[in-house]
Amino acid sequence: MAEAALMLDFYGELLTPRTAETMSLYYNDDFSLAEIADQFDVSRQSVHDTLKRGRRQLMEYETKLCLIKRMRERQSLFEELSSDLAKNDVEQAKKHLKDLVNLD
């Protein structure tokens, strides 16, 4: 669920407004299928289908754009760089900084 919420943060604007709102209610606001169905006056099956379609679209965007993957790579390098600096390991810090600069 956290992964879907993260993808929604990154790519939610690319979804239709209804799909984005449905997914936000479900993943960010912890609404149940029934609560969302009542709000939009649709069936729970319709909400389920919208969520399934939305997740599939978000996964396709991540596969093509890799924004979350790149963010995680940067985050990892920042953590390693921070650790290197805390240990006064200048050479390793330079390597990680170079890797960070050269990251796609």
C-alpha cells in the first residue's frame, strides 16, 4: 500500500481526476471501498476496478519514467555520503559524491 501511495504522489497528476481522487481516498485517507462507493454513488466493484486500473497505470509510468527508482538511488547515495563524512572517509565521500553527480 505504501508503494502505491508513493507512486500516486509522483504520478497522480497523470491520472484522470476521478481515478486520482479515488486512489487518494483509498491510499492516503484510508477510506474503504464502501465509503468511496457511497461518496461517488457507484458500486464497490466500480471502485475496485478504478483502483486496479489506476495501480496498473502508475506501475506503467514508473516502468517508463523510473522516477521513484532514481529517487531511491539518490537517497542511498546521500546516506552513504553522509556516513562517509561522519567517519571522515574523504576518499569514499568523493567517490559517492561523484556517483551522485553522475546519476541519471
